[in-house]
Amino acid sequence: MTRVGEEVVSRGVNSDTPLYQATKTRLLESLSGGVYRPGDALPAEKDLAARYGISIGTLRKAVDELVDEGILIRQQGRGTFVASHDRERLLYYFFHIVAHEGGKTYPRVELHSFTRGRASSEESAKLHLAPDAPVIRLRNLLTLGEAPVMVDDITLSSARFPKLGEAGIRGRASTLYQLYQAGFGLTIVRTSERLRAVAAPADVATLLRLPRAAPTLMIRRVALGYHDDPIEWRVSHADTTAHEYFSELGS
Amino acid sequence: MTRVGEEVVSRGVNSDTPLYQATKTRLLESLSGGVYRPGDALPAEKDLAARYGISIGTLRKAVDELVDEGILIRQQGRGTFVASHDRERLLYYFFHIVAHEGGKTYPRVELHSFTRGRASSEESAKLHLAPDAPVIRLRNLLTLGEAPVMVDDITLSSARFPKLGEAGIRGRASTLYQLYQAGFGLTIVRTSERLRAVAAPADVATLLRLPRAAPTLMIRRVALGYHDDPIEWRVSHADTTAHEYFSELGS
DNA sequence: AAGTGGTCTAGACCACCAT
DNA sequence: TGGTGGTCTAGACCACTTA
């Protein structure tokens, strides 16, 4: 009934990469380029399919993968939306500290210090920066319930966060990731973490009200954007006497 | 060209759950029931679709999800296979300890002790057992390179592992998960882990050749089967001076 | 060459949401 | 009521593996 041969030929340039993957790339470029912004609704699937000149099934396969990756969000009857860093989403995807045997709660975050400097070799490696590139360093103290639970040491490239000052952070009622997104157009999509158990450094122990050299969970995290570009480097120390790190993996 | 209405009616019983989900359940039941065993090839997709009386697209959607969950494995041109606990797969999905900044290596595992007893309240909770149910406890010592790196304390329900004795474990050249699968028809599909930093218990410190009360990474893990049924409870203590826990999340 | 999964199409109908 | 995503179909052709 159909002459698929003609269609396939008319598909055009990309001969080796599948159409749905090319479509995914186009969507990703529209996202990182700001054509569709966090919170926006995408055009309806049939419109998008028509615009790209592909069938709705192929369009859906591309969107499916972006939904799986947490980049788009489908809502039946309403539309498809660009994921934004609202608190719930952040808590769900990027915050892994929970009370023992308990559920997730949103932490209180307090900016403890803000400094500028030049990248260490580790920082430049993690953030793909030139040696000695200028960086911004923040230290946050996180509280769950009453007690301080975690100290975050965060490094950002000054080049990617122009004009970011201490006031800009302290003034906000939002989270850091919301600030990256709203203020600099940078959306965190994925993180990669490595964990160790270490004796608390003296300054961390003080902030967490722990005995000197108490065991703490050290979390070293790179946060990545749409194109797996590193946006933030973070070293955290958590007190795990009343909380723990949650990991649901292996599927 | 088609009368979809008739088809939909002829779909039969399950009116609220989508066909592809019902199909997924049927496949899962065939897997846990041993109709298709680990390593086996499934029937070709068009044959399966015909057998279930559904279109190939719907069958593929069900299989897609099982592939995403690591339960089935597709190989173009060859077939679709039931995932088995070969070393590579275990390493990739279930073993999260890597050398600092390094890649994964397979550990040497040594059975250190084998005992029987009755479930603690925690063990019975984690394994969904009655209080004081009979359990088997193993302690393994894991070595990466030359140095001991991790101590695993494993608890199994005696009821689910009948006739499992020390010789049955020590004699094997395989991994524990391969033993669960080949010997008892139990396949691990997913794990859920919670991590803390704790001072090494005395016996663990000795085995890991660490100073008393050195910080260790404590990993508490439930391993689950096809129907999210708990199969194994494991508490590990890792020395993270030269290794770390790897977690790729947030997508 | 035969068999398998992988891609893609064109379109029908269902379920849900807003108005 | 009209629009959105969600499900499902029937079938063509492509890419890959094996013999």
C-alpha cells in the first residue's frame, strides 16, 4: 500500500544515524539554544512531526528518550514540557541524602562563604577548564530538621557564570540549580558521583558539630548539561549518623 | 483500511491495563516461571507477537521496557536473550566499587565464614521474613589488585535456599549471583542501596588491615528479583583509601 | 540466503485536560 | 468540544548475523 522506498530516500542527508536520533539532537539543540525554555510547552507532537517532516511514531521515539532522561516531561491531555528545576524535581533527581529508613525532605541551605580564585588541577580537569582558569568557589551548609548535615564545596567556571556575585546568591529564595538555569541559561541534566568515607577535615567537623576526624561521607560530583558539558564541580561531606545516601541502581 | 474498533474489543479481558503492560507481565511470568531461562533466546518477535495475538509494535514496546530494565538483552541479527549473571553483567550493573579515577575490575572473592541462625528484626524486615525465621549468613572478603578492599556480610532466607551448604559455595568457581541463579532459579534484577560512613568495626578493620575505627563506607543493600521480591540482604564495609563508590544517576 | 532485531510509516481510536 | 498525549495496528524496508 505504501512505497516506503521513496520515503526513505526522501529522508535526506543523515544516512547512517537513525532519524529519531537526529530528531533527538535537533530537539536538544533547540533546548540548549533557548528556543524552548524550561517550563515551556513544546508544540504538539503532530505539529512537531510535520515540522520535521517525519511520522508521529518517529517523533515520539525521540521524545520518549528525552523523557526517560528527565529532560522533557509528558502530561497526558496537557502537552510536553521542558523540565525545569523546581524543588520537587531537584529533590527527586539530584538530592540523595535521606533520613535513616526515611523519605526525602528538602534541606535548608545557607551560604557560608563565597570566594574567587584560580582552578586547581582537579577543578580544571573536572570542569574542562584551562589550568589556572578563574573560578568561583562557594561553601554551603545544609540542614535537615534541626541539625547541620552536609557541607558542600562548589566550584564554578567564572567564564560560564559572568557577573555572579555573592549578593546574587544570598538574595535568592531559590536553589542554586534554579539560579544556574534562570540566571545563566544552564540546565543540569545529569550528575556523576563518586563516594568515599573519610575523616572529617577540621573545618567541616566544626560546621557539622562533629568530633575531630569523625567519619564523613565524601561525595565528589560533576553536574552536566544537555550536551554532557560539565557545569558544576562539587565536593560534599555528609554526617551520616542520622542520615544516609540513597541509591537505586542496577536496573 | 482497518476496523480498529473490532480489534480493540477482541483484545479481551484486561480493559484498564494497556496491552503492552499485560504483555510485559506475561513475559515476566514466563521468566520467573522458568519457561525462558537465563541465557536462552526468546522466540522471534513476530512469533511472540503472533502467539500473544498482538501487533509486533506492541510486543516490541513490552520488550523495550524489559531491555531497559536489564532483564532482556537484544542483539541485532541474533535474537533477544534472557539476561544471565555472567561476570561482565554483574560487574557492570551490581558492583560499584572502582579504583580512584579508574575503571572497573573484577574482585577476587574469598568466603570467610558460613553460619546459620535466626533472622534479626532488621534481616526479617529487609527479606520480608517472619521474625526469627531461619537464615544463612556468609561473610566474604573482596580483594582488588593485592589489597583487601571490602567485607560483605550476606543474609539469605534458608527457606529460599534449601540445602545450601558451605561446600556448595566454596566449591564454585562462579559468583554468588550465578549460584543463586543456577542453583535456585533466583535471578537478581535490581538493587537498592543506602550508604553511610562509619568507623570500621574491630573485626572488619582486622580483615581490611586498617587501623581500629578507620572510616569505612558502609553499604546496606537489598537485592531484588523479577517481581521486586527481596532475595539477598547485604551489609558491606569498604576501605575507600584507594577505591571509591561509583554512582551515575539523575538522568 | 534466511532469519533476526532496528527503523519508519500512516492512521485509527482511547484517555485525559481545559474550556 | 477540541486539543493533547497514550495505545495499537499492519506492514515495508534496513542492518546485521549466521550458515
